[in-house]
Amino acid sequence: MPRDDELKNQVVERITSLSDEDLIKMLEEKRHEYTPFALEVAQQELSKRGGKDKLQERIGEKNWLTVSGLEHVKSLRGSPKLGGLFEPFMPDVELFSDMNAIFDAARSIVVSGGHKLSNQEDALQQGRRCFVIVTPGRMLMSIPAVPSESQAAALAKVAEEILPSGKSLNISVISYTYVDALLEDMTGCIPFLGYLSAFSYSGHNIVVFEGHPSAFESGVRDSDILLVDSGMERFLLPNWAETAFAVMRGNARIFIHNRETYTLIQLIRKEQPKDQNQEPWWKFW
């Protein structure tokens, strides 16, 4: 059995590795789950990082929405960190009583452009196109579809070339969403971020998450397209593609974005010829 000092060291190591978002949640929403020692360590870590106000400023809290009325079930461990801040890994995630409700709320924000949840401020002006990142802590982060109006026409043209469609498509995206890395450089986390902006601006409804098994079906349910970042594929369920096809819409398509070649490969359902799965469907220039 580990000695008491060894257990304490493990607690300290665990808490000091928390993201800003998870540290605040630990001290506010979930403090009843922790021992006095753990809370003392967390409070010390909060002070080292500049205090609550500083952390809230860093994560832009008023642009992050939460879904009210859900019960927090438990925290789930991800995978070990493999390298630097921008090296993909599966982060620790939070499990709530109704994961479908979280992703339904994310879609609602996308459709309405800054839909208001709880008593928090709108992330965007009502009606403005955006896509939403569902963080590992299950907060909803609205991202404007077009940073500047001068980019609108160019992005719309690119989106139409890649995803020609006469209707809005529901697009689920699995990519690297570790909060500390997102806040440092979002493009460093999601290499095809500009294309998500283009798709969103053109009317497609996009929700991004990390792909953890506890949220996988909720995150891809009723989607027309699933886009998977190759950096996160190894952390998914072994049968993730079959699971996704089972809950996505009819005629759904799944693509893997290769970080090395910056190309998309389309996955074909098992009953279709395998040779259709070999050539890149699109190259991101």
C-alpha cells in the first residue's frame, strides 16, 4: 500500500496538472467530492496562477456557456500526456447525467448564433454564424465563423468546393481540445480550423469535441458528416467508425484528416468495396 506521503504527492501532482477550467470547477462545482487536503492544494495552485479573476480572464469565461439542470456524475481519466502542449492526447473529461442534452445545446447555439443558456451572457450577437467546441469539462465555447467580413466570400467559395450541398449539414468534428492548448493557440490544436470557419459560414452546423467514449455517441448522433483529426484517432473506441455509422443519419460520411499530409480520407461502410477507401478525397492546400 502507498504511504501517506506518497498519496499526498500523487494528489499534488494531479491537481497541479489540471487545466484552469478544471481547477475552478474543482473549487466551485465539485468541492464536495474532495478531501480538505486536496482542496487546500487546489487553493494554493489557484493562488500561484494569479487567483480566480486571473484564471477567468484567461479562459474568457463570459464566452463559455454551461448547460444547467444536469447532475455531475464523475470525472473520467484520459490518456497520459505524450509530449508538448500541442501534442494530441485524450484529456480527462467530465460525465454528466444527460450527455445528449449537452450536445443538443451545442447544436442549438450553432443554429441560432449565440443562443443564451442559463443566466450567462451571449457569446455572440444573436444570429451570427458560429461553431461550438464542447470542452472536456463540458462547457460550450462559441467560435465566430468568420473573423472579418473581408474573408467571407473566399471562405464561402472554399466551403462550396469541399462540401457542395443544397442544405445545411450537421458536422461533428473530433479533434484536440485540451483547454490550456486551445487558449494558447487554437489553430495549433485544430489544424483545419480555417475550414471549419468556412463550413460554418456557409450554413453548416458544426460541433467539435475530443471523442471520449463517454460522449462519443452523443457527439456524433444525427450527424451527416464526421470529421476526425488523425491526431486523436488512436484514442478513440476500437470500433469507433461502426459505432458512429450506427447513430449518424442515413447516407452519412466519415472523413479522417491526416495531419502529416493535410488530406482527407473517406471511410467507407464495410459493405462497400474497400478500394474506395484508398485515395484522398480532398487535399487542404
